Amino acid sequence: MMQISEEAGIKVGQIYRDFECKEAIVAEIVRCDLDHFLDESDLDCAIVRGDTAAVRQWVSDFVQHDRAPAKGQLLAQIVIEATRNAEIAELFQHTDKRIRCCLERALAHLAPGDTRSAARSRLVETIMVALMGLPFRHIAAPNVDIEAAAAEISRLVLREVDGLRTGDPAFTGPACPEGIGTDPSPSR
């Protein structure tokens, strides 16, 4: 609570008055952060306009979004809480699906075509794994330049997107083993 209080610039007591439970606090933090960094309206407008450069920029910005150490620590705490709390786990899974949907839309615009669908899904999963790992890497090795790592991930992702778009077999090759790059959760 103290970390949330400090980041929000309000007293701990005020947090308890404004929210009915811890899950409501976490949900609001996740919702606000997600709304801010997903910037879905910009992505959707760029896709509607057919603005490939803006969609590429959205992908790059998404990958390189604010990697402040405090945010990484908060994410780690939310992940840990999700292992103990079904409501937080459900929120986390919903957030994962929302992010995945945005990435899929962006990549479908940048590398369209049904034949590229599996490769796009694998790339989305790779992006998700890499980005979830950044804050944990920073916790394990605080001296690692996370901004530089995020920039390198962005370069790798955009290179993969270019390979998908051009149809390079190195990028659109055979599918990964069953379960890799797919969402194993049942649909609701």
C-alpha cells in the first residue's frame, strides 16, 4: 500500500477510503496503466487510415513503454498476487487477452494474410514473454540497462515483422510445437 500511496501521491488512508478492497485497487491500477500504454484508439485510427508507419511506431512504443523500476516491482507484486487470488488472476488474464488482441491487430495490419496467421501468433507470444521478463530481469539484475534491452527487443520485433511482411521463409517457417504461440485457455 505504501508503494501505491507514494506513486499516486496520496495518503494510505485515502486509498482505503476510496476503494472497497485490495482487488479494486489493483484493478484500477491495471486499468489505468493499460489504457495509458496500450493507446488502442491511436492503433485503431492508424489501422483504419492504412498508416503502416504509425502502426509500426505503435508496436515500437508499446515494446519500449515506460520501464521505470517501480513499475516493474509493482508488476511483479501483481503477478505474485495473481497466484494467490483468483480475482487478480482473472484480471491479469483479461489484461493479457486485451494486450494480445492489440498486438494481433497491429501485426495483422503490418503482415496481412491468412498464411501468416500462425507466424503472427508466435511473434505475439514472443513479445508477451519478452516484455513480461523485462521487469523481472531488472529485479534480478538492477544494473542492467532495461531501456536498452527494450529498444533491442523493439528492433528484433520490427525485423521479424518485416520478415513476415516480405514472406521470408525464415520468418514464416513451420509452426512451433503444439501449444507454443497459442492461447491454451478455453474461450469464454
